[in-house]
Amino acid sequence: LMENSDEEIHEVDILATIMEKGKANLDDLKKQLDVPPIMAVRTIKQMAVKGIINLNESSNEVTLP
């Protein structure tokens, strides 16, 4: 349960950042989140697969659908 809760908190942080700025850069999100960079990337990619966010892997731009 704790793993899921932590991940959901990071998802909320990611969504809040994108909503505030309109878009975000993957590298900026990795620095901003209080998790190891690989965990941040994994969470962002999982969110993109679920259709919660859009991830342009060529530009590393993260936006809302």
C-alpha cells in the first residue's frame, strides 16, 4: 500500500506542475520530484501509457492530453 500511495503522491505533483505551467520538461520534473530520477521517469512513463499525460520522448516535453 505504501508504494502505491507514494507513487500517487508523485503523480499528483507531476500533474500539478503541468497544470501550473501548461507543460513541463522531463528533466525538470526529475529534479523537482523527491525521488530517484529513475523512479520519476518510470512514474511519468506509466502515466503516459495510462493516457493521464502526454510524453514526447524526442523533446522530453510532458503535457496534459
